Amino acid sequence: MSKEPDSGPAFSHRVKVAQVSHVPTELRIRADERQRAAIAKLWDILSVEALTADVKIRRWKKDGVKVIGTVHAEVTQACVVTLEPVPEVIDEEFEENFVPEGSALARIPANDAGEIVVDPDGPDIELFSGDEIDVGAFVAEMAAMALDPYPRKAGVEFAEHIEGDAAQDKKPSPFAVLKNMKLEK
């Protein structure tokens, strides 16, 4: 069995970290037709008609990068009931901090007992290696997480779906046989 070499992400827009300053840089990135087809295949959906993002990138702390923006996607998925096409529009905001591998900012602090303490309200941190961040791959990931996991055409219900009867689903007690036995004396 031969395996195809990894050709990288379906949607990519790389930014050199060395060129990012404390003054926000604004970007508008858009997936072309080839990239949208590759994304649809990756996500296992019918099609991706549009994928764009408006992004602001700036330096964060000493060696990190903050990425803030919005992603807009127009996709078509198959209805989970009828398999008919279901269009969906995604508009999501995101904010993420990227730090290089090995950065002190990436370390999760531990308390005196050695337990890792995670602040749920703290900043989201992604690690990157090398001297670039792939903002396009991150944007595609944000759109993928916003997809409806169970798309359903409007007004469609599960017609043949039968909920189990609690009395039928109940397993017989292993002691049911014993109740009809008579004790001999």
C-alpha cells in the first residue's frame, strides 16, 4: 500500500514572524477555487463556495504573535436525513496567540503540589515551529469547528425513527428465574 506524500494544508497563507511588529497588520485572505475544492474534500462535505478572513496580526509579548479576526464561509453539506444539499453560512470571530516551541509563554504553570493549573479564562496559545505562522490553515480550522455537525434541511424530521420503549429495553433480572422456584424444606 503506497501512501501519498503530505502536500500540506488545503488552505495556506504563511506569515513570517520576523516581519510582524507591535503595530497591527491587516490582511484579507481568500481561498481560491482549487483550495475550496481541497477543503471540501478534507471536511467531507459537498462544497465550499467561499472562504475568506479579515485578520489583524501583531506582536504579542516578547516572542509571540496575536491573530485576531473573522472568518466567513459559505458551504454546502448533505442533510443527515435526506442527503439533499443544505447550504450553511459561517461567520465566526477568533483570537489566538501563537508562540514558538520552547517559549516560556507556552509552559503551563504548576502549583506547589506539581499539578498543572489551567486558567479557562486565560489566553489561547498555539505553538508554531520555524519562522512562519500559517494563518490560512488556522482560519480553515476555525471555519471547520463552526460547521454544523448534523445539518438538516428545513422542516425535515426523522420519519422512521422509533424511540425505544423503556419497558422493552429493560433487561430481565437475573433473579427473575428464582422468584418462581419453591423452596424445599
